[in-house]
Amino acid sequence: MEKPWKCEDCGKGFNYPSRLEIHRRVHTGERPFSCSECGKGFAQSSSLRSHQRVHIEKKPFNCTTCGLKFKSSSVLANHQRIHTASRLFTCFVCGQRFGEVLDLQSHHQMHTKENPFSCTSCGKSFRQSSDLHEHQRTHTGEKPFTCSICGKGFAWSSQLLTHQRVHTGDRPFTCSLCGAGFTQSQHLLRHEQVHK
């Protein structure tokens, strides 16, 4: 079937002009769909919807074997390898199997007690570079997570999510004995001492 709408930049054809318009964003860099939480832009609305799960902790993709929930179908597919024979990488120390070589390498550091990523400020070492990067915020004061309502900054996304409950009134931690709601789990645990 002939695809009558052609991209002037690369010649790729499309069945609908709307598809061509979306494709053109590859060349123009246009990202008309912006996240209201963090400002990140996306070329397609579906990409924005997928991204927004990061902020609302929505995990609509369920593993039918063990019940764990995931934010994206690709992460679920990767997880499901642990339930199948596609765990190709085996730890020679304990025999645990992994679907990804990076997961095996990370696991292996547990046996060797190896922490190859060191903080240049204090010398503390970490197994993963991402853990070092997060730690370094304690020295730099970097606060990359900003509340879109009041502008307050936070070093970790979990702090921002907890803070946002001030604005939303959300109290997800509820006492099973009296029904009192709390914004943080440790506040609930402290409250539960009242009933003992």
C-alpha cells in the first residue's frame, strides 16, 4: 500500500498526515507534551503518560506469576525472566541465576564485598555508581527534585513525593485500630505506640 504522506527530510512515508507530523518531531526536536511535575518534554503524548508514572508511583503492569507490579511493560518483561528458563547468567559463588549480565555483576559484588565507587569528598564507597551519585548530594547540596506547587527543592525523589502530600492532603498510612491517617510510615508507627 502506498504511503502518500512523505517526510521532506528523510523520505519516510506515512498513511496519515498526523503520523507524519509526529515523525517530523524527530528532525525538529519539538517536544510539545510537557510533564507538569518536572517540565520534561516529549514528542508524543503516550511517552508523557508513560513518564508520569514516575511521579505518581503508578504501577499498572502486574507479574501474573508473583504479583509484583511495574511501571512499564519492558521492566515487567525483564522481571519475568526470573520465572522462566531465560536466566542465562549464573553466579559461580552461590548459583543464583540472572537474566541480565549487569544484574549478575552487581550481585557478585555482594560476595566480594567490593565497593568500587568512592566519594572524593569523604571516601565512603559504594557498589553502584548511582548510589555514589545520590550520596554526593549530601556534599554538594544539589536538590534536583522540585515541588511544582511551592518550588521547594529536594535531594531525593522520595522526599519530594512525601512533601507533596502536604499539598494534596494524601495520608496513605492508616492506623488499623482507629483509622487515623499519616503522610509517612514512621509517623504511623509512632502513633501505634498509643494503642499499646
